[in-house]
Amino acid sequence: MNILDEIIAHKYKEVAERRELYPVKLLEKSLYFDTPCLSLERYLLRPDKSGIIAEIKRRSPSKGDINPYVSVERTSIGYMQAGASALSILTDLNYFGGKNEDLVTARKFNFCPILRKDFTVDEYQIVEAKSIGADAILLIAAALEPARLKALASFARSLGLEVLLEVHNKQELDETLNEFVTIVGVNNRNLKTFKTDVNLSFELANYIPAGITKISESGLSKVETLVELQQAGYNGFLIGETFMNDSRPKRAAAAFIKELRQVQELKQQVL
Ligand SMILES: O=P(O)(O)OC[C@@H](O)[C@@H](O)c1c[nH]c2ccccc12
């Protein structure tokens, strides 16, 4: 079994347990349930923002521990002060060391769109995402049948959440893109093999229909790559490890975004 299949199998079990412990009726009582979501898409398209979705990721199956004791409060605030457009919070405990409370913490201290990064396979998790204050959820093409993915996307939208559809090849894109998806992310990391190659974003760029907000995900460590991806039509960039590898992710994000702005200004002058 590859790692993605293993994670998904575990997720179904986890969802069954959580549903018993925290029934939907209880989740719906959360104060966030009636709070309107902020649009990730709109924030990514704002010209004053970097387009970076900065991620909090304590560990991963491919890297092991990255930054296990990170302060979500300080890091999320620091990311936004550094100029990130939005936050991505991993809430999967078993493989990524995250938890729902991390997202609640980020929500409490920031006014910005928050992506709930998890392996969503069931409507229950979408209700949960809304109840903890998320603005958008991730749906992974490699993990879901196209019809199932569409049903989940439709349900998410009915609760006001935006959907980021994650793809890793053209076939996935063609099979799973549907009218409920406004944002597509190309994951440069193959979740089955962990191989990361940024060229994938360049290869798939032109296949993503116009009008869809495009994000490049994973393995982004150079400012120059972001500028090239922008030229290829990408509006957003999901960055985790490049920041989390630093003992102070906030500092790494601030330095990176400062450099990005400098390079962008230089490009503008040349044009
Ligand atoms: O840390 P990186 O290489 O910058 O990658 C961030 C993000 O793209 C990655 O964490 C990710 C992309 N898709 C996922 C799906 C599940 C868990 C994690 C992910």
C-alpha cells in the first residue's frame, strides 16, 4: 500500500470515531458555523499581497519531524505580518502532527483566509472544518472518485467554504474539475512516491482553464521560481517546509517575502 492509501484508510476510521465523539449537531453549535467565510481566492488575487499561502506543518511522512513544537499563535501571526496572503493549517494528527485546535488558534489570532489542510473523504469533515473556523478545504484528486469529489465540493460550497482541488497530473485535472471548484492546486510532490518536481507546475499550467485561480504547491524554496510561476499564470504558492525548517518560521517567511518583492520590483523596472 502506498502512503496516500494508508493515510486515507486511516482517515475513514478516524472519521467514524470522531462522529461518535462529536456529533454533527454539536459541531453546528460552534460560533464559527454562522460566521461568513473569507474568500481565499479573493485574497490571492489582491495585488498588494504576495500570493503565498504559508503553512504550519509540524512533521510529514516524507521528512519526519520538521518543527514539532512550533507555536501556532506566534507563527501564524508572524506569517501574516510577513505578508502572506493566507494560512494553511495541517490538522491531520497521525501523519502530520497537527490538530483541529491549531486551526482554532490560528483563527483566533488572524483575520485572513485559512485553508484546512487535511485528507477530506467525508461530509462530516467538512462540517468540522466550518465549525473550527476554516474558510477553505482541500480535496485531493488522487484520493477520491470524481463523482465523490464533486459531491464533497458541492457540500463544502453549500456551507460557504471554498474548495482547493489538488491535482498531480492532467488526467486527474480533466476527470475531477467541476463547477464547484474555483481554485486548482498543482502539487509538485507526488503523494504516492514523495518525489517533488516543480516542473510539474509549468507542465500543467496551460491545461488549467482560464478563470480558475491557480496555485503551485510544495517544494518551493526559491524566489526566482515563484516569479517564473507567476509569469506562467500562477496566482498562489503553497509553502511549508521552506519556512518551517527554520527554528523561527516567521523570520524565514519575512526574509523570503522581502526578497520576492525586491525581485518583482526589479522585473517591473526592466519591463
Ligand atoms: O512543505 P512544502 O514542500 O512547501 O509543501 C507544502 C504543501 O504543499 C504540502 O504540505 C502539501 C500539499 N498537499 C498536501 C496534502 C496533504 C498534506 C500536505 C500537503
